[in-house]
Amino acid sequence: MRYAGLRLSPGGAGSAKSEGRLTAVYRIRCDAASIAARAEALAVEQSVEMPVAAIDDCFVLDDIVGQVAAISQIDDDLFEVRIALAAATTGDEAGQLLNMLFGNSSLQDDITLHDVDLPESMIAAFGGPRGGLAGLRQRVGAIGRALTCSALKPQGLRPEALADLAGRLARGGIDFIKDDHGIANQHYSPFAARVPAVAAAIAVANAATGGRTRYLPSVSGTLDDLRAQVAIARASGVDGLLVAPMIVGLPAFQALSRENPDMALMAHPAMGGAARIAPPLLLGKLFRLFGADAVVFPNYGGRFGYAPATCRAIATNARAAWSGTAPSVPVPAGGMTIERVPEMLDFYGSDVMLLIGGSLLAAREKLTDETAAFAALVRQHSFR
């Protein structure tokens, strides 16, 4: 039996712009006879988390308690449920926003957070990327073409070895060089030694070639650690960072963005698959909302299992017009090769950053030549 469905009239609880509410969209596996009750329970769980009958405060009842806006059936036992939640409960803070969207309900393994529609006032309060696609292009002089990126790895190399790799990549004309996300502040490559060494090697290469390669060191640890690492990066002439928002915490990521508007932030997706939040929402939309100028995600056909449709949706959410926020740069990655450059540019277009790491490093003594071939192929295919 198909569920008949529930949908409120436009401007009611289903509209994120009505009465300061946002609309959270969930996917729930449930039988048709139970879905209405499940939806009501979800609305309560993600708002007041107590029996509504026990509440006698009119403001809480009218403005805070979650409202079921719509229920629609997708498959035999799969439903989409839209819940209107009070925007005021988030405090315009990244961690609390995610808490109100999915905190307790993430513990129920038949529910996925699929999407969210936010009021324009909330989008403006978070601000989104400080530079975004245009800012990253301007830094490296790549107007109108796709951007290129590679990674310093493997884990375990000392600062001088990583600096040598960075210099060779920069001489090949790469736009951005990031640390591997697993490189942090280990004893064999401490941040305070690694970042100045890598930055200096890239500066020497840029001076020799006239290039504009930028370095994105991986920052990690407590918020105090992050701030100290930002200071080291600035002193080394670095104007960008690699951050894993789900590792350092969304509030810390938000703080980095707000405190360093001149620093480009590349968001890494580590632990992003553990939350049962749809990747197009978490990686393409929320990371952008919280300040990511570029968003790394697993490309289809690589080491991870993302489908082309998922990848396209992530890229669309990262770049689409969204209440005046700057677009983030989608960065498909995860086992990519030079041979796939034309295919990826055909799929994503030129408003993208292509990240090739291990495949370039495998060239060993020919690393600079292989990097130059990568950069040339991207330029050639971007302007076809």
C-alpha cells in the first residue's frame, strides 16, 4: 500500500523562510502504517526532546516545537520527511546547527539526514567561503580554467623530504600543494619544522619559474593548537590551510574561517562518511556554509564507492547560487590519474580543482615532468 502523503501549503511549516524556521529533510526506512507517528516523534526529538503534552509555555509550543511539514513515499519502505525547526535553536553556530538537525536522531540507524533548506538570514550569518572559487583562481592566476592540486605524502617523511617533493611539484607548475590529511604534528615531521621548510622550497621554485604555487598545510588538534599553527603558517608566508572539519570539529572550523578571512580553507572529508548525512549536503552544502573555499570529495571510479550522481550533486551544491554566498571549488580526488583529466573536465566543467597525488608521486625522478604534463593537459582541456 502506498502512503497518500502529507504536504502543507506554501508559506506554512514547510517553508524555511516562514517565521524563522529551517527545514530539515530526512530519509526514513519505515512501514507506511507507522511513518506519520515516526515523523512526529522525529520533529519532537530534534526540537524539545520531551512530551509536548508536558509543555505549557506558549512560546515553546508555537515557535520551538518542530513541525512535520511534509511526508512523501520514495519506495516501498522509504519515506522523505520534511521537518520545520526553529532557526533560533541553532544560535548560528556550526556544531549546534548540526546538533539540532541530526544530533539525537543520528543514533537511530534507519534515519539519514538528506538535505536542509535554511533561511537567508542564517546563511548570511554563517557567511560561507571568504574567497571561494574566484579567490583561489586569483591567488594562482588561473582565471577561467580548472585548478590543479597535488598532495605531499607518504606519512612518515621528514620535513626536508616533504620540502623536496613540494619544490619539484611547484617547478612543474601545479597550482596548489596540500599536505596529506594524515600529516599533522608528528615527531618525525613537526608542524613548526615542516611548514617553513615546505613553504621555502615552494618560494624558491616560484622564483625560478615565475609560478604562483600555493601551499595548504594540514592543521589539527585543539582550537589553541589550530591558532598556533595558523600563526606559524602566516610567519612562513602561507595563505591557505587544509582542515578536516569532522576531525577538528565544526565549531573550530567555523572559528578558523571567521578569524582568518584572508586564509583559503580547503575542507577534507575525513570521517564525513560516518555520520549518515548525505554527502551532497555535508560536503557540498554545510562545509561551504561554514567557510570552505574548496571541498575535497571522493570521485567516482577511484578508491571509494561514490556514484557519478552523488559526485555531481556535491559539485552542484558547492557551486550553485545560494543567497549570495561565494561558490566553493569542488575537488574530486581519491586515486585519480592524468589519463582521467579530460573525462573529469567533461564531467565537472572548468569550475573545479583536480587533485592528483599518488599517481604523480609514482613518477619518482620524473615528478616535475609528470606534474608539468598534468598542468598542461588541464590548461589545454579547460579552454577547448
